[in-house]
Amino acid sequence: MNLKMVKQLQAELPQSIQDMVAVIGFSHTLKVVQALGGTTWRIASGRGKDGEAKRAALAERVGTDTEELLHKYYAGDEIYLPR
């Protein structure tokens, strides 16, 4: 697949996914959509007991690196992830 094809495919993605790709990158966004597509997920905002439990649950699903990026850019947000 060449760059032109990737750009065309990316343009067909829902806007929310395009925005996520712009912030955390394509490979991390792909992990998120594969793990959580079709759901709404609240990204933990704090580092307290509840926040750490939610972060650990998300990291289990998408990996620690991806979870850290989501936390950095979306902490406290509730995001819908289309399939």
C-alpha cells in the first residue's frame, strides 16, 4: 500500500478517528479502535486509586504506550470510538 492509498483511506475515516490519528498517530489509533471500537470510554483524569485502576484496565486493552498517549491528550474526556 502506497502513501497515496493510505491518505485516501484515512480521509474516509470518521472525523473523530482522523483527529485521534493526528494526535496519537495511526498505529496507536488502530490499537484503540481494534480494542474498543463501537464503545464509549472515559479516559481517566487522575492518578488516584480509581484513576489508576481505569488506566490499568485501558492499558490491558491497548498497551501501556498507547494508554499513556490517550491519557496525555484525552484525560478526563469521554470518547466514542466508532468501529
